[in-house]
Amino acid sequence: MSRWLGLFSLMALIACGDDDRPGRDGGGGGLDGGGGDGDILRPDVGPQPDPFDPRNGCGSAAIQTEQVPGSLLLVFDDSGSMTNEVGGGTYWSVATGAINSVLESVSDELSVGLLLFPGPANACDINRTPQVAVAPLSETRTAIRSALSITPRGGVTPIINAAEAGWQHMLSLAVPGQNGVIVVTDGAENCSRTGADERAVHDAARTNNLAYGVKTFAVGLTTSNSLLSGLAYYGGTPRTSTCMPECSPNGRECTTNADCEGGARCESALPFPVPGFPDLRVCQGGAEAECCHYNVSSAGFASEFETALREIAQRFLDSCVFRLPRGTDPSMFDAGQVNVGVTFDGEDRTVLRRSSDPDSNSWNYTSDEYESIVIQGPICERLLDENAVVEIVLGCPTLLI
């Protein structure tokens, strides 16, 4: 059940703004510090017109909208090693039991889908079509349970291809709200082994997070490696502020020491030359660091995996993401003329500025599609726990941090 206890009234005040007014270029910092009457103080330039003050030309027509639950695609490993024994059964039976348990208890508002990998052919080139497309759980819960009732099909572990397939599906949906991919595996990548491949998929995780609003979670079932850690770190979901994307440099294919991290050296993986086989060189002797993904241990396999899934699901239900109304004439919508205000019971309105810093009290678009906004920083936690009114005004130059 969502923690959202407050009563939300999200309103859009539609008006025509004067593009020559201060604030069009943004910059500076601070929230609603109060300047002159109807002004907002920005330290670097002084007072700016409050976009919510009718005297400054920002209007009166109100449009209600609502919080947007998120969408998740579970990208789940069904390779041969998932039949290995763990407390209470196999990796597969215990993990699928945990998935079904979580989905039974999660609100129907959350949208969830399922992609199994490597797929029927057990090959590196996987089937990129999800077994269950992302849709509200009221429509997909039974289908996901059915898809997980199979026996693991075996084969290789193409984590990189699976992550790419997950992003591809989420981008095809173009739905508002937070979107995410959860990559779950018990092994290491064994289709693309080079450091360049790993760096490329980490760059893709960063792009999908920052440009398209698709977060990437990673869960290692009794396994930790830099591929999974980097997916979480660059995908916008690091578990702690001190974790490192390169948490386990050992075992990565390399050519020289420059290809290795954490003090590892590029050395032969073979104890002695083997006639007819190339000299495979991998990073060895590197220092281990804290990984950024969820790491499920053998001892607490069922409970730890279920806890991880619940945390992720709750994050997408209890998000500060709202639909962005586009006014009475959507063709006139201007993403550079949107402002957001939050009013808690008994307090004056706080006018938030737009920022790319998720830790600041601010707002931003969830993607370049401009379908929704996210309120971020500590103020989001207050929104989850207190009564508040969230307002959007269209037609005035966006105030920026």
C-alpha cells in the first residue's frame, strides 16, 4: 500500500507569460525565499516575478491531474545455473516464489512485465520480445505467474543483450511516470566479455536514465560483479552513496594494465601456455569495493530477494511523479514555460525551481517526452507523508536553479 497519506490536488494555472521577463535564462539557486511583493528572491540576480502571482500575468484556469504510478520490466535469468540448490529449493523455485509473493501484495496500480533470458534458443542473440508486456498488474499478474511456471531452459547468460532488450521495450511504451528495468541473474556475462562491451552497456544505462527516464536496477543472486554494479550506478539506482561501479575488477578480459581498475594487473588466465589456445589475459589482483546493486546471499536468499523486490516496487508506487497537463490547447505547450509550487497545510507556497540535481528541492521532467514531472530532494519525502497541494503554472518562463 502506498505511503501517500496526504490529499493531493495538482492544478495547472494556464496563462500567457511575457518571454522578456527576468528568469527566462534560469541559473542561480534557492527556493521561494520571498523577495518583494509577488517576487521570488534569487541570490545572483535579486527578486524575480512569482509565476503564481496573478499580478505578474500568470493566470487563473485550473486543471486537476494525479500522481502517476510507475512501470517496471523484470528481466529474469532462466539459464541452466538457476537450477542450482539453495536453501529451500533451487535458485529458480525460491526466486520465482518470491516474485509471485511480492506481486500478489503490490497494488494493481503498478505496471509490471516479464522478459526471460536467454530465451528458447539458449543463445546469446536473445528473443527481445517480453513474455509479458508491461501493463497494470491487474492485467499481468496471472500471466507473469504462468510464465514463471516453466523449468529453466538453460544456456548462456547474455546479461548485456537482456538489459538492452529491456530498455528497448520500456522506450517503446512511451508511458508517463517512472519507468524501470530490473535485471536479475545468478551469474556473470558469458556472451560479451570485453571491457569495451561493459563500458558501452554502462553508457547506455546512463543515457536511458538521464535522457529517457528509464532507471536500471540490478540484483545479483549470490553474485557480485562490476557489470551489475555499473548497471545500477549508471542506471540511477546505486544502493549507497559510497558504492563503486567498478566494485570487482578481477576476471575482466584485458590487453594491458590500463584496461584494469582497482589496482588489478592484466595477466594470463592460464597457469601455463596451452598449445592451440590463445593466451587469454584477464584483470587479476584488484581490490574489492562496495557494489551498487542488490546482492542476495545464499543464507538469506528468499527473504533478501523478496525485500529487494518490495523496495523497488514501493519506490515506483511511492514516487513524486505527476502528470503534466498541457493546457486547453496542447499544441501551444512550451516545455520552457512550466513552473511548480508545493503548499503544505498551514504553510505558504514553496515555488520549486527546475534542476537536474535529484538531491535538491526542485523538479524536473521525467523524460524528453514532457509527459510528467518529478518532484525531487527532501521535499519529496514530505510529500509522501503530509497533506499538500501541488500546482503547476503554464505560460511563464521556467525558474531554474
